[in-house]
Amino acid sequence: MSLPPTPRSAIALLLLLATGCSTVGNSGPSAKAITRAARAGTASDRGISVVALDAATAQRAAAYARAQRFADVFGSVAPTGTVIGVGDVLDIAIWEAPPAVLFGATAPGANISSAIAQSAGIPQQLVGEDGTITVPFIGTLLVRGLTPQAVGRLIVARLAGRAHSPQAIVRLAQNDSRAVTVIGEVGATRRLPLTPRGERLLDAIAAAGGSRQPVAKTTIQLSRAGRTAAMPLDAIVRDPSQNITLQAGDVVAAVFQPYSFVALGAVGQNAEVPFEGGGITLAQALGRIGGLRDDRADRRSVFVFRLEHPEVLDPSVAQTAKRTAAGLVPVVYRLDLGDGASFFTAQDFAIRDRDVLYVSNAPLADLQKFLNIVSSAAFSITGINNAVQ
């Protein structure tokens, strides 16, 4: 007895199964595919570098992060006294004891003991581009780089022998040469004059009206003498040593920057996950996305994709790694959670803004998915045949 002809739908399913058995659906590359991508080509044209995430790697990353803090980049300098600069305005008062010769006069026959000291009303003096001011009976004085007290002593010295027991008081009426600029996401952009008290970073932000954005989503960028560094505002608040003393010419910018990382692959939740400006560790990041999926995840293949600074990497890796136009190195950190010590490493390794956390599927998970496809297709064919018969 001959068998009934196979239905066309069953044939189509068999062809689909035969052609698609090697392309099981997946949420991303396998661990082998990532490793092959790193080995492809010569060392000079590699697109990415795969780095084992161990204790030494985590320590290098942490050391680099510490070196980028304000206290390490700019140092903590003590407040300096008020120094006169170009553009400042000085208020000068000069007194002369009786009988006044230059700045006053005593009537003939007057009792000298009853006379009072005479003062001179000198207009406010603007420090010119050459750093000088003009004082009556003295002429031009170079005051740039001096303190107001030093200028007062200089005036008295110049008047000695010409005025009777002169005294001078010099006050900085307008401080334009010693100021910092505060811009960005603050209440009001302003130029803040510095005083001998020594204003600190948070003082300047408060004087500008504070941050308009939440503290956890604000980054402070400080520029000084050609160098620029940035830190989360939350980290500065929590670490008083980073609230450094400002110097003349500093530019403080408050930038709204919500931090986040992207979680993909065999994890509890595939999503973009925000985190605080103070930062989180890899262990915390895994906890926020529900950890690894027991039915799919390869615990030995937890990856963190990052554009890394070359200084963080081992010199042997940094020398041969390909770099972006910005000088960064495409790096994939690989963590093996099959090793118990890796959980401590995950607590030391900090996640950065725009990191991509990816967990690949276990090889057996792909095999299980393929077997499910085969089983589903077999039952479908059987059902179709039964319906035809």
C-alpha cells in the first residue's frame, strides 16, 4: 500500500526547518562571537579589545577614576589675600595731621592743638591696563600685584617729607580681576568676585542660585588654566575634600546629565536603567535589572561594553588597541560569575554612564531553543497530516 502524498504545508515546514536550524533566534552575539571579533585581523586593526574583568582590572579602573577628581586634578590651595589686578577699582583716603600742608590748611594764629586732621577726597581709581593709578602729589603708582595694605604703605612712603604725618587707607571698591564665572543649569549665570575668605566650589554654585536640576542628575565641570575636569554634583556634596577652593579665572559649569546604562541579553530586564550621579557598581547594576536569567544566561559571559580611556588599560593592551577619533579604546570587559571571587570584583567595578551590560545565552540554551523549534515543527506536521487523512 502506498503512502498518501505529503501535504504542501508540511513540505514547507520541513524546508523552513532545514534552512533555519542554524539561525536560532537570539538577543545578541554569543560569547564565542565576541571573542572572535577581538581576534579578527591583526593587532593594529582590531575593532574591540576583550579584557578579563579581575581584581587587577577593577583596581586600575578605580585608580583612574580617583585621579580624575577635582582634588587630584587641581589640588586644594589655601585662600590667598586680595591682590589688585587690572580693572579693579580702588577707594583711597589720605589723612594729614595738623598743621596740614598738602591736603588742608590751618588759619593764621589758630591753636594747633585744637586743629583736626585733614583728609583728602580722592576720586576712585581704576587700575589701568599698565597696572597703575594716579594719586595727587605722588603721580603714577604701580599697584598691580599688590595688596590694598601694601598700596597704602607705598602712598605714605611717597608722601614722607611732603605731608605732615600722612596716613592712607586703601580699599578694594570693585573686584573685577579676581572672580570666577558660574554658568549652566544654575539659578542665574553670574560672575562671582573672590574674597580673602576663599570661596569654594559649592559656595559659587549657591551664590548663583543653586542647581536648577536634581543633585543626582547634575555634573559640575571646572576649567582652570587650560585643564578641565568633571564630577557629579552628588559626589562633591558627599566628599567635602572635592569642594575645593576656587581661583581667579575659574569657570564653573553645571550640566544636566542623567546617568544611565543599557542592559541587554539574558538578564531579568532589557532596558535603559538610570542611576545616581554618585555611581553604582556592577553588582548593583545586575541587581537592578533582576540578575541573570537561570534558563538562558551563561554565567561565565557577563560583558560590559565601554569606550575606555587608554590609561585605564594594561599598557600591552593599550599600545595595540584601535582608538576612536576621541582617543578612546573600544573595550569589552568580561566577567566570569562562575568564579566565587568575581562577586567581590563586581562590587569594586564601577558602571559608567552609557555603558552597555550584556549577558550572552548559554550554549545549551540555544540548543534547547532549537529542540523546541524542532518539537513544535514536528507536532505541526503531525497535526496537518492527521487533518488531511
